[in-house]
Amino acid sequence: MPPVSVRQLLDAGVAEGAYPAAVLEVGREGGVIWRDATGHLTYEPGAEAASEETVFDLASLTKVIVTTTLAMQLEERRALRLSDPVSAWVTAWLGRDRAHVRVRDLLEHCSGLTAWMPFYRDQRGRADMTEAICALPLEYVPWTRAIYSDLGFMLLGFILEDAGGTELDQQFAPTAEGLDLRFGARAEWRARTAPTEMDLWRGRLLCGEVHDENAWALGGVAGHAGLFGTAPAVGAFARRVLATYRADTGLARRETLARFTTRGTVPRSSRAVGWDTMLPTSSCGTRLSPRAVGHTGFTGTSLWIDPERDLYVVLLTNRVHPTRENVRLAMLRPRLHDAVVDELG
């Protein structure tokens, strides 16, 4: 159980309507320090209580747990280079304004692509999505700024499939072996899966079905979203990352991880290669070290890893239930991270 100050903040999220359910795990490379759950899977009377076995739609944690990890592994196998031009992998990526955009730029969100478009309304499958993304005019000159882009990671997912010779979920399966991490929630997971939104587009409450509409239009497996999992499974992944900071592991070589977690040189950007880095305004609060890296997910999930403190914090919620208009978690999450670090001294 976490200290009272942390537990009170976690419970306050339910009381204040930031989320119906949340699971927190805090740990070091050597193991879990605290793990706790609060709330119920929905606000309905009699709803299942949240537990450490609750499955969440991890949303954009997919970008770091799956896509960035696969990019590291494929680069180490020399099946892919971060310096490869996108046009070498995607024939529809045409135009002088984007000719020199690299795979690395998709990972650093500085490719010039806009953040998001509702392609799911008219497009289905990889071919349609590729054509739609590549037909978009760039929003800004590449490398002059960074705009967090789902579209860039969708394109990156297609590149990784080609480089690895199979779909993302199959490539990720060895890393996920033994963990409750997979694209889409298994049928046997449904009773312990936290629902997300009542989706008017699909006409149903989403439970075990990817919340992100563009990922749904890609069959639930995409470079930007689609992964489901539990807090213990995300925590186990975090411990592997911490171990890789010290020595080569099955996840990646130490040198590779160091490159991927070093902040880039794009003006006014906090982005590393796939990962975000710590700023005083970050979702992780103000107490983690400058070496900390992490990511958030739209559904209400986050993962922060601090190699200097030998610390990770996993916070999984379904803050989009019953609607994505709920933004209360944004104020609570930094306070919760600060309380964790304060308690650990």
C-alpha cells in the first residue's frame, strides 16, 4: 500500500470525478515498491471494483512500449536506420518540402505533419491511411518545431511492419511474453477491462475495443495506439527499461536506449526519440530528475521512468469514461507524482 498522502490523492481522483478507476504502481529496477487500485470500472451502481488486474486501454503508451521499442530493435538488427528518408519506405511520401524527412523525425514529432485528422470517417486500412497522410500538406517546415503527431506514428507503424516483415503485434509478441500486454483486450479479459467512452460514432460503449478512432479503422493495431494492459505489466516493462540503462538486455543495448532517451535538438521541443523528457511543466510533476523520460495516453494513462532515481511510476485510469471532455486528471497527475517522490525522499 502507498503512503497516506499518495493514497488520498489517488482516492481524490475518484471523488472529484477525474476517473472512475485508477491503478498506481511505483517501483525500482529491483521490484515494486507500492501498488494500489481505487474506484470502480464505471460510475454505475454495482460496478466491478478496480484492482491490480484491471485492464486498461493504454492509448499512446503504445508509442513508447511498442513502436519505439521495435524501432530500437530493428535498428540494432540493421533492418532500419533512423537516418533513412521516409520516402525510402513510403513511396507516396512525395514532394520537395518533405524529401529529406527521416524516420527519426517521425519519432521526434518534427516531420512537419499535423497532429491528427479524422481519417477514420472515410478511410479503412493501411493503404487508404497511407495515401491520406501523405497527401496532407505539411503544417510547418520540418525540424523547425515539434508538433505531437499521431499521423507520424501511424506512418512509422507501417514502416516498422515493412522493416520487420510482419505486423506490429506479432513483432511485439516476444517482448510481451508473460505479460498482460497486447493489442485489443482478450475475450477473457473483458470482465476486468475498464470501459472508455460512450462512442457516438460507433454507437456503443467501448470496452476492450480501442478508443482511438484511427487505430480502430486500422483494425486495432497501429503505431500510435491500440495496446491494452495492466499496471503490473507496464511496470514490468519499466523495470526492463531501467535495467537497460545499466547493461544490455533483451529489450535493447544500453547504448541504443541512451540515444533514444536523449532529448533532441529541435527548437522548443522536449522530445527524445519516441519518448518525452522531463520539464517542470510535465505530467510527471516537478520532482523527477532531468534524465526522466515518459509518456501519457489520451485515455488517462501515463508512464514515467527516472534512471537517476532508479524509479518508475505507472498510473492507469479510464478518465475518458463516460466522455473525453473530462480533463480533471491533468491537474491531479503532477501532484500525485510529486507526492510519490516526496514520500520516497
